[in-house]
Amino acid sequence: MTVKAVDTAGQSSDPSDATSFTTNEEPPPVDTPPTVPGKPDVANVSQTGADVSWAASTDDKGVDHYEVYLDGSKVADASGTSASLSGLTANTTYAVTVKAVDTAGQSSDPSAATSFTTKASTGGGNVDVTFGLSGWTHIKGANGWAGLSGTIAASMNLQTGDFTADLALDPTQAQLAIFGFLPVTADITFAPVGQTTGSLDLKTRVLRSQSKMNLKIPAMKVLGFLPIAGGDTCQTRYPANIALKSGRGFDPLGGGSVSGKYTMPPLADCGPLTWFINAMTARPGNTINLDLAPQLG
């Protein structure tokens, strides 16, 4: 570095002697994991399931999802701050903890543990019934909808109202709209993760259920013919948690209607436009409405 002086007439001096210096290296960025989630709250405990919720974590890069652990083993992923657990053993005590994972794949330390005990099995008094189901789901972020059909085979304890069920949804096709006007069709198949669980309040006969499933997208096309995403490996990165609830007076033998909201998990391995599809679909606020009618014979 040298310096010259300039007078009011615009004349410059000779340069000064030079001084050399070296700038410091830029420090590397600091990657910090998410903060620890809040201690979980547990509600709606049945013989085989429970609902868990917790206070959100914060992260400089953004929290991608949460991992739910029972006795140290991961049992669920959640895009929000709640999850419905299923497939538990009756009259068993569990300790639930939660970790946050950010968009860089860094995990927080586990939350404080909350212990809960599932309801005891009373034995006997079970009734088996298979319902045919029909309805639809609205995909909020992509301004679209898809028809739903299939069956659910349930075994309910009439003394407690607790039930487990095998849910089978038929493949369907969603009608979406990119930018609100460009039509897109998406073929969807459903892969349940474990059994559907829930309970029927024996006084109000309000039914609640929890299901987990992966959504697979074999094909997604613009204008019905131009492929933009999909494939054999295209599916949600973790299962969607779908909690449904009926109105009062649900008939455990005659059926009824259930509805709920759910968050669509992000897709993975769907091609170069996966990020674009996720920008439209991987959002909360999707709705589902189903009518259940018993299948005879």
C-alpha cells in the first residue's frame, strides 16, 4: 500500500514508501444443530396408541422434520410438532423423546423424556367389521383433489372402544393446477405403515383414528401427456400422519363419516423437478373426508 498527496492545483506528490500486509482468512461457517425440542405431551392414550406433541425447535437453516423415539428407538417422523403413535402394546410403559433434524441433516439432542402407560387389555368383547370407504382429499398447496376408495378391516373392543384396523386405499389420480391454471395429473398409490389405530368414545360415540402411510407417485404429467416427475422410487420421504375424527353418534357396526387435516411430507427421488413439486405439495392444511359403510358377506 502506498499514498500520494494531491494539492489544490491538482499536483500529486511522489508515492510514499510501500507497506505490505496480509488479510486474515475468512473463518469457516459455523454449523449449529437445531435447539432441543420441548418435553413431549401425551394425550389420547389407548391400548395400542397415543398422540404426542411438543414445542418447536429453532435452527439457523430451518427445521426439516422431527424424529419420535420410544425407549430410545425411532418409531415415527413428523413434519410438524405432533405425531400419532400406533402398534403399541397394551398395559406397557413407554418413554417418549423427540429430536429435531434441520435441512442440512443435523440432529438436535433428544428432548426430555415423558413416560406414559397404555391402557390395559380387558380381553374379549371384540367385534370384527369391514367397511368400504369412499371420499376425497383436497391438496391445498397444489389447488387440487383426488378421489379415494378402498376398505378398512377393523377389530374393536366394545368394552373399551379401542380398535386396530388394516387400511387399504386404492390407487388414484390427483387433479392438480400449477400456478393455479396449468393442469397436472399425478398417479398416486398408498403404502400403509403399520396398522390404523384409534378409539370410539362410548358416551359420545365420537371416533378417532390414526394412520401412517407413504405416498408413491409413479407418474406426474402436465396437460395429461408431458412427464415432469415420478418413477418407481418417487415417494414421500417419511410417512404422512393422518388423524381422522367423526361427529357424535358414529355407529361401530353401521359406519359413518370421518374427516381431518394432514401435512403432506416432501417427496424424494422423483426426478430433477422434485424441488419444484415439493414447493407446491409439501405443505400443511390438506383435508380428507371419508364415508364408511359396512361390507356384508
